[in-house]
Amino acid sequence: TNATVTLTDNRATGDVLTDSYASAGFTNKNVGINILINVYGLAIAGTDLANYALSATNTTAAANITKAALTVSGIIASNKIYDATTTATLNFSNATLATIFAGDTVTLNTPAAKGVFASKVVGIAKTVAISGLTLGGSNASNYSVTQPTITANITARSLTLTAKGVNKI
């Protein structure tokens, strides 16, 4: 819930003052718009301090909390033999989310995920774009997940030619 605020004041033009505060904190940690911030320990200092009386030592402000972006690692795309499609087979057994804040419960949901090769042609270390990953858990609404890209190979398909004799007159 830690917050940072910018202080302004109504000092007379040209006077030298420094505004400060001891602490500032959001009233909750969740994503939202115009969340109340409590600011404590207001103080002033400076050459013209004697000309001012601070009206309060605490105040409030408001600011937005936006979603934290999570990255996913450990997803593996299987190499495949050319089949004229861009579909990739994915393995999520080692998939992990990075940078979840301490105390938050967030899980990676993979049932709707799919992988697509950038093209269907044979190649090594071809880009596979992953989509459809979602988040679960009690704090999922405070996060977004970045859909990763990985690589895999498409190898040449074995082609067998057969010959058939043609009858001739």
C-alpha cells in the first residue's frame, strides 16, 4: 500500500520553502481508480519558514493503482515434422509466473492456451506465439499476464516416391 505523493503549497511568490511528508499509503492494495491515500507527517522547512504556520500535519490524496504485469517462463513447444499447419503442441509442466508480490495468490490457467508457429515452413528455432493464458487465484485481478513467445523446430517430412509401370502397346 506504499504510495508516493507530490506536495504543493500556497506560499507567497519568491519565498523559499521545502515541503515534506513522513509516509503515504493507499487505503488498499488492489487495482482501482482514485484510491484514497493517507499522507502523514507533513512538514515545512526553509529560509522563510518563520512566515508560515502549517495548517495540518496530515492530508489525503488519490491516485490509481494499475495491474502488475506478470511474465511466464518454462513453457516448451514441441518440435514437429512438417504437416502444412502452424499449430504447435505446448507443454506447461514447468510453467511458472514471475514477480508475484509476497502474500498474493495468483495461478496460471492454461486450458485455453494455444501455440502457433510464425509460418508452416521447415526451419530451426522458429517463433511460436502463445495466446490464451489467463490468471486465477484470489489476487488475479491485480495482475495481467504477458503472452510469451518461444521457439521450436519444424523438420522436413520424409517423402517416399513409388513407381508404377505403365502398360505400352
